[in-house]
Amino acid sequence: MATRPMPRFPVLTARSALAVALLGGLVAALVVLWLIDDALIAAGFIGAAIVASSLIVAWRGLSPNRAIDQTAEVDWGVARAIAEASDDALAVTDRGGRLVCANDAYETLFGGFPTPPSLPIGEAGITALAAAGRAAWQDGDARVERADTADGAVAINVARVGERQDMLVWQFERPVHADRSSALADALGTGLGDRLAAAGIMAALITPDGRMIAANRVLRTRAMGRGEAAMEGQDFARFLISDSRGLVRFEREGLDGNALRLLQIPFADADDAPILVALLDEEESEVDPAGGANAASHVRTLVALLPFGMALVDREGRFVQMNEAFARAAGVDLAAPPLYPGDLVVREDKGAVADAVRRFAGGAAHSADLAVRLRDHPDEPVALSIAGARGLGEAAVLLSLKDNTEESRLKREVAQATKMQAVGQLAGGVAHDFNNILTAIIGHCDLMLMRHSPGDSDYDDIQQIRTNSNRAAGLTRQLLAFSRQQTLRPQVLQLPDVVSEVSNLLKRLLGETVVLDVTHGRDLGPIRADPGQLEQVVVNLAVNARDAMLAKHPHGGGRLTIHTRSVPIAEVRRRGPDLMPVGAYTALEITDTGSGIPPEIIPKIFEPFFTTKEVGKGTGLGLSTVYGIVKQSGGYIFADSKPGQGATFTIYLPVHTAGAVTPPRKPISKAKPADLWGTGVVLLVEDEDMVRAVAERALTRQGYTVLAAENGEVALDLLAEHPRPDLLVSDVVMPAMDGPTMARRVRERYPDLPILFMSGYAEEQLRRSIDLDNVSFLPKPFSVQQLAEAARDALGHAP
């Protein structure tokens, strides 16, 4: 196959460059000698020419041009060999994006030699092809499943090749169809066509308007007299005739030829999809409406060879035959097939299937799709296609079942994600309300503890109430983590640093009988996340893995593997764009050798309060907290497990493309000043009466004058009646007028007034809706001391 190299410019060789330099120096010396008659200066020009020549020779010796040219020659030979061995359109580009060569098929397909990805394939195709080119430079290969050209759809493969891996080969496969009809057309001319012929079946693939696409050798021989005869593009009907009884024969054989039985099988659901036509010979005695045994055997052979799920049912509603594709889609064993189609479905659908089979066996025309639920997968409705069959011997009904295992998996995952989002919103709302209640409980406990000293009879009881309230606050924080509404402090960091920080803690948690194996990949991209929350993710997963390994090995043992690595684009694509967008990710894998997770449990493990442990052994919030932290950090988490073989949790975190990496540091404890006494006027706005009462008493005890308001409107009325306050303390979420709206109105009157917001929701979520400067934040629930400290700090930052 001819290739079209791109034109090259001539290159100046070292010898010619040396000659030019020396000649130039000699001419310059003669001119100087003739003009000024100074031999010393003329000799200087000759010396300079020699030095320049030496530099040219040295530069040519060190220049990579020669090596590059040699490499280019090697790559050119590889590209030529690929082009000559392929019938597809091929092009080769270099690292700079220049077109190096292309074959004749490429020129025919695109009407010239445009440079990929700027091809006449539409904006969407160009975008997909450009992304595939970048992926090929990174991973070595990439693929675009479909792009539209003037000659139809093509699939595009991109591969990085060459001794230096500095070239891309772009392969444009010939036009393909969604139903893979081109593969069947090729197969009819080779092995599949010959096997059909051996079974007595003549087969052809035709377009919806009856034009020939392909045919096996026996059909060509019977229709045209030669097995190599060209039938492509011709009208299929012109090769057939019918007699007075409506029997079909080949025109070439005339009315004395064998009668034929003709079967038409749509190859796909699309209107423009080709049709598979099968022709069967039958004797005159076999030509009756009921069909014959010989024809039935041919039909069974044909059904067994078809690549899509198909089954035959007789007039009594019993299965006559089903092929492997049908059995696989229905989840049955061909060694012990069911007797009736109703045996495949749940009890509620048996009557509908039986009625449909009876109707089509009685002569109903056309076909119908019936949504049924299979017995083995009752939660996943599938489409059962039913059509009447004539001339197929004892078979009277044709059933077709689509294998939609992958589609069902995607539906389950999307439904699970939707359910998790809804549960997260509910959990966030519940946590917010509990935070208000806990704020009041903890605040009143603090106020009571100020009136009691250690040793009093009530002191220990109050302290116990406060301790249990803090435990409840920890549960609400886990709920907020699951609902992605907790406060994070993200940093740009490396995953191996986070794992290293928590490794010593993990060894103590796992015990001496569990082996901890930590490995790190190379060239990991930085991520942006809260290091403390990521450590909690690792600890929660490690504790769950320890419990799973103890369940399998009660006396101890097992291995926990933590591995960090970069993620290739191909792996992201395998997960699916509906679940995880294509991009650059860094992965954290945690694998155990425990008892594994049953398949029916995996969709539920991230739900809050779902646990397989005994009552009192767990809250069911460990994995839901992990899920929320990962999602709030912009990442994705997947669980893969085989029962009895352990489980693997894979966390994908997007690579952060800007900013310096900050190593995770342990929080530095600093002594807090005991003097929290303050002065000034505080405007307190809180719609919850119990929280407002606690906050008002706490601030008053610290020396502040407090103006309390139950909503934003009342607060604005108080501002109109009183002088300027020193600090505004407000809840964020309130009925009628929320905190940020009220704060903007206040800032219009007092632009430099410091503001302290308090809320049970995440600070990051709130700051996106608060476009104000000089704003502090206090998360609920808080203690009296924390409120006093926050008020003091807010006043200290005021201008």
C-alpha cells in the first residue's frame, strides 16, 4: 500500500558547513589585504574562520539532528510496514503534532491529508479525538468508539510508537455499525458461512431496502452459478421467483428448482439495521403450512449459531430450543432447561407471559415487547420480545431476551448514588437539629458547673450529662460527614505522607497478629484534602478490615495492605463516566484478607446505621463517615469483594494541579488564656429559643451587654432603636430572613461591624453563600467557653 511522506527540507551537512566557513574566511582575508594592505589583520580573519569552522564541526557532532534523523528513518519504516499490512486508514504524527505520513485510505477517507485531530468529523469528534491523543501520550494507547465521517461512522485507535516513543499512529477502522453487522458480513464469507452451508443453510445480510451486503458461498453458487460471484449492492429479490402456490425458488434454477423456505431475522432494533436472511431447501412433501422435520432441524442449527438470545416455543407453550445467549441472559442451565417460558419469571409475571405466548401461537401478527422480572433477578425488569413463527416445524413462537447485565449494573449504581444523596440530605437535616439541642444541653451543663465545684453531690452527675452530650455530638459529626456538610480544613498534600502519619496508630489498632503492608507507587499527583479527615478514613477502613479478619481468623492473623498509586486513564474509563468523570486521579487501596462482603450487602455498606455486627458492637456510621469524607473531598470510593477472599476499598482523589504540597502536621496544642472577660454590646440573633437563652446567659456572664433577637427582622428593628453594637452574633439558617441576608443589611449601615456566624452546617458550604469580609465562624454544638473565645477573637480582629 502506498504511503505519502510529508516533504522534508534539505539539511546542511557538517562538511558543507565547514567548507562555507573556511571559504568565507579566506575571501574576507583577501578583501582586507587588498583594501588596507595589512597582513596581520588578514591573518586574523583566516584564524577566525578556522575557529568558526571548528565550532561548527563540534556543534554538528553534538547536535541531536543526526540521531533524530536516524530515529525518524526507523519510525518511517515501522509506519510504512503498518500501513501496508492494514486495510484501514492510517496516519502518523510526531511529538510536535506534525503529520509524518498517511496512506491512500486516509486520503480517500478525508479527501486529502489533514492533521489529526483537526479532521472533518464534527466538533464532538474533534474533541474526543484530541482527548484520545492526550491519553495515548500518557498511557500508550487510546480509542474513540465512534466518529462520524462523510463515508459513515469510524472507530479510531491511537497508539504511541517508535524507538523513542515520540510518534502516534492514528488508525481509522472502516465504517462500523452499532449492531456489529460488518463483523457478521465478514464472517459470512469465511468460517461462519461455511459452517452454515454444511448445515444446509444459505445466508445473506441485506439492507432494510433489500440490497445485498454479504452472502455465504453456497448462496452465491445457487443464485449466480459461481461461489466467487459479486452480489454486493444488488437487489436480493431479483434472484428469487415464486410460483402459483407462493413457493419461492431461485430465478436461475427456474420453477423446476428446489423450493426454498425463507427466514428474515432483524439484526438489531434500529430502523436502518441490516437483516439476516436464511434460505433452506425443502422437498415438495415438506412444503406445508406446518413445516417439516428437515426444515426444523435447519432452523435449530441456525438458532444455535445466532449471537443474540433466541428461543423457540411450540403451540402448547413449551420450549423447543434455546441457544446459549438466551440461556445466559435468562440465567438458566442448558443441561436442565425449564419446560415453559413462565418458569423463567417471577410468579406475578407468569400469567402475562403465558397469555402472550398463547396469543402469538394462535396467529397474532407482528411482535411485542413484554417487561418481565426474571426469577433469578427479581429486582431488574428485562425486555422479552415475542413474535409468531410460521414454517418452523413444531415451533410456533419466537422469543428473544436481551442480556442487559451491564446495563442493570449501571442502573443499580446510579440508583444507589441517588439513594445515598437523599439519605445524606436527611442525615444532614437531622444532625443540624440535634446540634441545636446539644448546644442547649452542653451550654446549660457548663452554666451549672460554674455554680458547683468538684466534690459536690451534683457535680459528677452534671459532668456525666456533659460527657454523654459530647458523645452525641460526635455522632452528629459523623452524620454531617456522611451528608458532606462537615467543616473541613483542606490542604495540598501527598497521600503517602498521610498514610505515614497514621501508620504507627494502625499498628496498635491492628495488633501483633495482623501484618500491615504499606507500599507507595511512583509519580503520584498531589491532592487537596483535609489530612485529619483522610487519617480518619484510613483508620475507619483499617478497623473494619481488622474486624473482618478476626471474624475469619478468631485466633488472630491476616494481612492488611495499603497501597497508593497513580491511576491510568483506562482504569477511569472502565469505571464509567456516569460514576466517575474522566480525569487525573491518585488512588488509595486498602485490602484485607478477611471474610469478604456478600454481594447482596455491598450496595448497602455505605448507608448510615447499617451494620452486620451484633447489637451494641457498632453504630453503623464508620463506612458512612468514610463515604461522606471522600465525597466532600471531591473523590470516589468503590468496594470490591469476593466472599471468603477479603475486600478491597479503592478511593480515587482528583489530582490537584496548582499550589505547593503541604505536609500534614499534627495540631499544635497551645495554652488558652484563662481571661475571657469582655466588654461591649453584642447583638445576638438565634431562632432557637433554647440556644438563644444559653448564648445570652453565657455572653452576659463574660461581661457583655446582650441584645437578643429571635429572627433577622427583629434584629434590624433593634439596630434602629439602639446605638451601634460592637459585635453581631447570628445563626445562619433562620426562617423568613436568613443570617447572611440580615448581615448584608447590617453592613450597609455599619460596614466595619465584626460578625460571628454559628451553625450546625459545614463552614465551606456556608462560605460559598456568604460574600462578606471580617466574618468568623463557630460550629455547633459549642460550649460556653468556646462561645466566649470566639466572641473575644472576633472583637480582636475588628478594625
